Amino acid sequence: MSGRWHTIKETELLEKMGTGLKNGLDEEEAANRLIRFGRNELAKPPKVPLWQMFLGQFKDFMVLVLLAATVISGFLGEWADAVTIMIIVVVNAVLGFVQEYRAEKSMEALKQLTAPEAKVQRDGQEKRIPAIALVPGDIVLLESGDKIPADLRLLEAHNLAIEESTLTGESVPVRKQPGILPEGTGLGDMNNMAFQGTVVTRGRGKGLVVATGMATEMGQIAGLIHSSEEEATPLQRRLAQLGKILVSSCLAICALVVAVGVMRGEPAYQMFLAGVSLAVAAIPEGLPAIVTVALAVGVQRMIKRNAIIRKLRAVETLGCSTVICSDKTGTLTQNEMTVRKIICGLDLVDVSGEGYIPQGKFDGSYHKKDLQMLLKAAALCNNSGLAQDNISIGGLFRGMAGSKKTREWRINGDPTEGALLVMSAKGGVWREHIELKEKRIAEFPFDSDRKRMTVIYRDAGAATAYVKGAPDIILEHCTKIYRNGRVLPISNTIKKEIINHYCGLADQALRVLALAYRELPGGAGKLNEKNIEQDLVFLGLAGMIDPPRPSAVKAVKTAKRAGIKTVMITGDHQLTAQAVGRELGIFGKGSRVLTGADLECLSDDELRREAAYVSVYARVSPHHKLRIVRALKRNGHIVAMTGDGVNDAPAVKEADIGISMGIAGTDVTKEASAMVLADDNFTTIVAAVEEGRGIYDNIRKFIRYLLSCNVGEVLTMLAAVLAGLPLPLLPIQILWMNLVTDGLPAMALGVDPSDRDIMFRKPRDPRESVFSHGLAWRIIGSGMVIGLGTIAAFLVGLSAGDLDQARTMAFNTLVFSQLFYVFTCRSEFHTIIDIGFFSNSYLILAVLISAVLQLAVDYLPVLQPIFHTVALNGSEWLIVLAISVAPAFISTIFKHIQMKTREKIMYLRV
Ligand code: ATP
């Protein structure tokens, strides 16, 4: 039931809900209502219980066979063996469970980080709160790009349009406006309501929350909303395929080992158990979980650097990115704007003063009236607010200022508008003053496509429209100019003069806005953009600085070194864009600028060709961004693209890595993106690329480690049976070794720090195999060295005549070779001495624990009979250790030679 909310008078409704349009609820009442009505969220499907997740660890076919074989061996009287195998299998399952649980928890934490927020009016102030904390009676502020957080009755709407396809199937946005509707109005026609889950595509508004959570229209039709499952990343998919090949080849080799062993007269039962154990040990069943953990750990690291990953796939793709397309304002620049120069009528005036403090002077020769009019337009055509110590100007006027000496001025809202507000205040023009007499009756909000904004104010008599926006666009609509206190026609020569001034300001990297007005003597008439935003009177220009972020200059350099091109995309003027681009190191010799207008004239093919040289796109509209992404992609680039406004969403979605702004971004863009920048800062993108590269490296590290070791194990067994030797390892030893070598050390590799020169390499080709650049050969080579070493140790032991002693030597050689070898896997280029032995303390701890456990099995009298181990003497240990360091040693020598011919290595820059 959609309730009767749309039929009740607004004042009645506000009273009924116990709230006020200006102040909203107070926090205490909101907290009470939250308890009464519950959180504003839709019911989720029940989670998989932990016990099921644990049992899931035993689903693997080979583990089941092993368990069955163990039970049989128990019945045959091998109790100690059976119980130990059971314990090892259970401990393995616990390890697997812990990994899976950790991965799941980190993914959950991630979802919370990207949970939606809502802007509300509470305690008389505008606040951002998590959308789940909304309660009936809250007043919600809406802007284009917002996702409606609950069911709302609209109280204010300025050009508001909402797309409701998720609810009604209608994909054309619906115009909304306050008012009362008759009973029986259908959901699709309730244009005084906004429904949870739909999206504001245009305009601004205010609404009263009438229903939350499951009581909303969406909650009632959806019942249980099944959150979409995170799809596997390309690497995870490839590894799953690889896993299948590995499983079948492992099974084939194990079957061969069993068959040959049985033919050679080994007891069939023991050979079978050995075969199954080998299969369990050699099949890298932990791989998918470790990959997920590595990705999740990477995600955590990225969060520390302000990059919030929404799609796991982005972690991998980030490392491959070859172009970063970034917005200028706020991402590459500081977005702390100060008006430095104005053109008042046609006169150049310098504005002094620092930051947002409304104190400064206007230096130059200008007509007083012209300046007053310009400042008035800037103050009124403005939705930002100036506040001191969080007290709004209105409050300050009422004498609410604190007595502190150092009071801090802040801007609420868009910094561009904030700068204009400060400029007006420097001249003694305050919106709050004017609004005592004049009232705003309409607004056509700013958006990046229109590049302008208009408000209409009415005083006792006539109405006036105040317009501001990109100068070229405003000038097109001007027919007059306000000069020396009079309205004069604007000639082409005057227009040219204004444009010259404009280019002069833009060339100094200033962001320039034009201001204009129009009197509407017959009242506002039928309000629409077309008939109001024409025949305007030009007032002047305001040029503001927006300094580049110093960190962005460094990040652009780092990206360049890492083979990544930075492209700046901005709605600003070409000259401003060029000047800022130069300061940032984006625009230099050989690079080109392309404007939105140029772009319109190019075919897709021409744009593709041009895109290879362009590093600055100026005066573009959001829909151009989509064409830019496509052109770059067709050039074979892996494109990261930032966006904030609702119209950026398609480009952000199309990019290989869509990036949205955490602060300035809209809900829609955030939802389309794979990564959110918590600080809206370009530097964070480059940091995330670095982490992405590191994570991929780490995945390669443990794949190398796990597979080299498994090849070593399988080869040992295969070589022994083929050579007619007794079994070098007993089933229980194989299982134990799997536990101590694969568990902790492999996990510790997943959190290994990155190579320090990781941002000196070229980007990785996303199509390349995870085994490329010689990894497969390294795995096979090291596996062979490990296997042959183990056989050698076994033979030395056998020559002394005792099988248990020989097995203990082989067993220890195999375990310790892996524990030494793990250190070599830490880098593909650098030796352990290079990267520092102690730089991954988790790995040291993991190896120590594994070594102690192994020694316990060697020496503890209770364990010796179970694992058929004997204590080795000094010279035997010497042989074991000498052989064990061989794989690590050989690999280090190879690396050393490689380092000498560094330019040939892998994807290092030539
Ligand atoms: P980015 O660099 O992130 O693309 P931008 O600020 O350069 O952002 P837009 O925000 O799309 O691009 O602005 C485009 C142009 O519109 C600006 O150059 C300016 O002239 C004008 N403009 C910006 N903000 C406003 C505003 N609040 N009101 C009116 N005009 C504006």
C-alpha cells in the first residue's frame, strides 16, 4: 500500500510527523525514532552459517577419499595413523576456513565503507548521515545524482527530475514538484513523491521521509533483496581453470605412482594411501582462497591510502592501467578557490585577501555601481554558505559569534560558488542581508552540460534573474552590458574586448565565470530556462585561482615513470586548462589540447587517432567523456577514468577502472565505479595503481612458491618409484609437509611488501598469463631441484642402511628446502639481501613456526613413532641443510645474473 502521503497538505503532514522544514528533527528524537522504526534498510537473505562454511572445507573430492581411506586404515588397526591423518585434515580445514572467513569479513567491511549516505536537516543544520539511520520525519536534501534513500514526500523542488525505472519500469525521468494529489493516483503519477532506490537525474529538492526500510514501496515489492554476488575476477577465473588442469595432471601422476609402486611389489594398501595423500598435498586447493585473501589484504592496504575498492576486479586491473583520465577541479587541483581578479563591466580589478576570510580590497578604476551589481549577482546566484566556526552568516548576524580571537571561515557547498560569496562579502554584499527584502522564487540549477546557473529573485515589485556560468556561454546570451551604472547595448567590439580579458585571465590559470542579470518586469511569467536565460545584461567576469595539488605534480611524474599517461579532462576554458596542465606536468612539448567543440567535429576514428596525442581535454561535457574512454580503449589502452556528476556515470562504467569521488561524487557515479577516492585526490589513484601492481606480484609470488614445492613433492615420489626405490615419504609425512609448508608461509607471502622499483616498470598486459615472463620455467626448474635434492638426501640415508632414517632425511630436506625457498619467492628481480631479510616479519614468524613444528615431529618421542621419524645426527643435518639451501641458492645466483642484464628482464622499462 502506497499510503495516502501524497494527498495530505504539507503543513498538516509536517505537523503530523512532528518536524519542521527548516530545522528538521533534533538528534534525540531521531535516535528515539530509529529505535521505534528500525534501520532504514531492506531485509537481506540469511547468511551462510559458520558451521556450513567449515564443513564446506571437506567438500573436496580427494579430501573425502583421504578421509574414507583413513577410516579404513583405522579399522585395519592403524589407529595412530588414522587419528593423526584426521587431525592434519581437520587442521588444514581450519586453516582454509580461517582464510575464507577473513576474505568474507574484509569484503563485508568493504561494503560498509561504500554504504550510501543521505544529506539531512537535523538540529537546524545540514548533515551527512548514513542512509540506514534515516527515520520518518527527517528532512532530506536532494541533488542531481543522489539515490533517493527512503520514501519522501517532496516539499521543495527546483527543476527536479527523477528516474524511477527500478520501481515503475519507466526509463524517462519524471518531473517532480510539490503539491497535493488526489487519492487513487498511481505510483507512476505521484509527482509529489520520491521513492527509495530511484535516482535524481536533474535539479534540487527537499523531501520529508514518510517511510523507511521495508515500509517503503521498494521494500514492499522487493521482499528480500538479494545483493548481487561479487563476480570472480579474471585472475580468479583463470586460476580456477588452471586448477582443473592441475587436478587432472596431479591425479594422473598419482595414479602412475600408485600403479608403478604396486607393480614393483609395494603393499597395495600403503601405495593407495600414499597416492591419495600425494594428491591431497599436490593439488593446490588453497590457491583460490589465498588469492582472495591477497586481494582482500590489498584492498585493506588501499583503504589506508584512501582508495576504496568497490569491485575486486579493479585491484587486478589497476596494475595494468596505461592511461589515467582525471577531472581537474578538486582532483588535480586543491578546489580551494579564491577570486583574484575581476572584470567589472570592462575594467580590470584586483581583489586582495586570503582564503575564505571575507576581508580584502578591490584595486583598480571601476564604477561603484557596476561593482555592487556584480557582487549582488555573485551573492544571489549562489547555493553555497559561508560560516564561521560552524555558525552560519544568519547566526552571526543574530549575534551568535563566539568570543574566540581565531575564528575559522568555512564554505558549505561548492567551492567555486564559495569563492564568489567571499568576493561579495569583501565588498560588503551579503546574501542574507539582501534576502531580508528579496525572495528567491525559482532556480535553474548548474550542471556540467549547461555550464550555467540561474536564480530568480522577487522584491516588492519586479522579478530579476541572476545568471552565472562559463563566460563563452553566458556571453552568447547577452545583448546588453551594465557599464557606469547604466544598461547599454553590447556591440561586437565590446564582446571582443571581453573575450580578450577572458583569455588574459584564463592564460594565468584562473578559472573564470561570467555574471549577468535580466529584469523580468512582467514578473517571472512561465518559468523555463529558454525564455529566461536570454537577452541578458552582462555584468562582468570573476577569475579565481585553484592551485594544483603539490602531491598531484609528484604523482603525475610517478605515473609517467611507470609508463602511465595522465590525461586531464575539464569543463574549464582551454587556456585555463592548458596553463594548469603545464603546472602539473601533464601538458608539455608534443602534447595537444582538444576542446569539446573540436571533439564534436571528429568522427570516432579521427578521435581515436587524435587521442594518442591529446593530454588535455577542455570545455568538455560529461557525454564527451564516454567517447574519450572508447577512443582510448580502441587504441589498446587500459583506461582509468574519474567522474563525479550523474552524467559522468556512463563513462565511469565504460572505463576499465571507473573511479568516483568520495566527497564530491554522486551516488549514481559511485555505484557505477569500481573504486572510490575517499579524498577526491589524484595522488590516491597512483597509489592504488602501485598497490594493484604489488598485489598481482604477491599472487605470482605464492603461485610460484606453492607450485614449485608441489612439483618438487610429486617429482620426488615419481622419481623414486620409477627408479625402483622404496617410497621416500610415507602418506602421513606427505600430509604433514603439506600442512607446515603450504599454510602459514604462503599466507605470509600474500602480505609481502612491494618491490621498491615497482613504479619503474611498464604496465602489465592484462591478457598475459599469470605464468608469463619465465614464471613457468622457474616453477619447473625449482621444483626439479627440490625433488632431485630430496631424492639425493634419501639415497644418502639409504646408503647408511636404515629406511626410517633415509625417510627422515628426505622428509626434512623437502620441508626445509621449501622453508628456505620461500624467501627467494619474495621478488622476481631482487635477491633476499637486496630486499632485506627482515622486511616481512610475518614470513619470518611463519617459517619459524613451521620449522619448530617440523623439529617437534623429528624429536618429540610421542610423535616419532607416528611420523616414523628418527633423530638425525650432526653430519646428517649438515647434509640435509646443505641440500635444502640449494634451490634458494641456485635461484639467487640466477637472479644475480639477471640483474646484470636488467633491461632484458620481464616488463622492466628499457
Ligand atoms: P572538472 O575539472 O572536474 O571537470 P570543472 O569544474 O572544470 O570540473 P564543471 O564543473 O563541469 O567543470 O564546470 C564547467 C564550467 O562551468 C566551469 O568552467 C565554469 O565556467 C562553469 N561553472 C562551474 N561551476 C559553476 C557553478 N556553480 N555555477 C555556474 N557555472 C559554473
